[in-house]
Amino acid sequence: MSLITNVMDHSLDDGYAEAAARKKADGDGGMPKTLRAKLGLAAGLVLAALIVTVGAAQARVAAPVVAKEREELIDRIDRETEAADELEDGIDELREDVGARQREALRDSGGSDRSELVGILAGAVAVHGPGVRLVVNDAKDTTAGGDGDPRSTSGFSDTGRVRDRDLQRVVNGLWESGAEAVSINGQRLTALSAIRAAGDAILVDNRPLVPPYTVLAVGDGPQLRDRFRNSADGVYLHVLQENYDIRTALSAEEDLRLPAAPSVIVRTAQPITEKGTS
């Protein structure tokens, strides 16, 4: 209690109190004494007030301009967004028109329609049916790379990350095991699809994917699951799980829904036209 009482009674340090008393005795403290010093102080105060006043006036004048520019920017964003939506709607209409023309072109002379089967095989139409769901994910506490550079591939295979070649083997193994349609994270795969890497990112048809990677494959669910599990690619995936702690989950599903591929463009292949015989 004595220490607290002493602190309350002597809130100002004795050395500071002694210096203040000495300065006051010498006449150095307080307001300036001479006329010149007083005029200098007054000029300083007037200048400071002038600067504050001018700054406030400029801020008040600039505020409407900034608000107007902000409103114009918001309006521009809204217009561009509407234009982008209209373009997307136009793309959808064109795709529907192209699909209708493709189905019409696939009708043979006998009147049978092969467009549905061809569309399924080409990935041009959405499909559903039984199949398997395979989820592949990076190992827990995965590092970005051997030297800390996210774009470096040094030691990439030892970091517990799923690589593009791993997904390539998974997809090829599912096709080989009897899958009729395959998608990865909602991206439908076709005969022209590519699974590649850009740094640490995995791209499917130039679209980046984010783990976990969910692979859906339509086919005979239990049979497709067992065939893939016993295939070379299924064993490869099991080795990744055992050696690099890559997480996997494989299950048979009664009904899976896969979207259509965003675009199916053939630039080189041409159909063979049958020439009539005389």
C-alpha cells in the first residue's frame, strides 16, 4: 500500500519536476516574451489554420467528383456484365442450333437417328446412369514444392500432391475398365480432352481444377469399380496412397449425372463419303 500511495503522491518523477522548476526560474518556459517571437508564433498558427482550411475545401470540392466517377464506374461494370450475359445467351443459342444441325446431319437415308448415340460417345450431350465415383485428394499438410517455389517441379513427386499424370492414368484406367462417359470436377472428357499441368495447377481442357478431384464415370457400377481396382492403374493409385499418403475414395453409385462437354470441335478429321456405283 505504501508503494501505491507513493506513486499517487509523486505521479511526476522528481527529476522532471526539478527540471521544470529550474526552467521556470530561468524564464525559459511559458509563452514567448519578445514581440518578434509572438509574431512568429501567430504567423505559424495562421499558416496551419490556412492549410487545414484549404485541405478541407479541396476535399469538399473533390468529393462530388469522386462520387461521380465511382457511379460511372459502377454503371460501366453493370453494362459490361449485361453485355457478357447477352453474349453467353447467344453462345447457348448457337450451340443449340449447332446441335440440332448435327442431329439432322446424322440422320441416315433410312430415317434412323444415330445422333443420340454419337452425342454420348462424343461427349456432346449430358448423360446419366450408374457408375463409380472416385475422389482423389492431396495428402494432408502438403508442401508446395521442394524449394518453396510454387512453380518449381523439384521434388514434386515427393510432396504428396496429385499430379496431372496421376489423373491421366486414373482416367485411362476407367476408360479401359469399361467407362462410357467420364468427367473430372464437372468437366466432361472427350476424345480431344487434355489433362496437363501449369506449375502446381492441373488443367483439363485448359481449365484449372481445384482439389479434391472428383472423377465420375458412367458404366456398370460394381463391375466398373472392381475392374478398375484390379487394373494396373488402380494398383498405381493404391501405391500412391501407400507411399505418398494421397487420399482416395472409390464407390459404386446408382445414378450419376455428367454434363455435356462445353465444345466439341473437330478440325482435321473428315467423314468418308460413299460414291455410288454404276
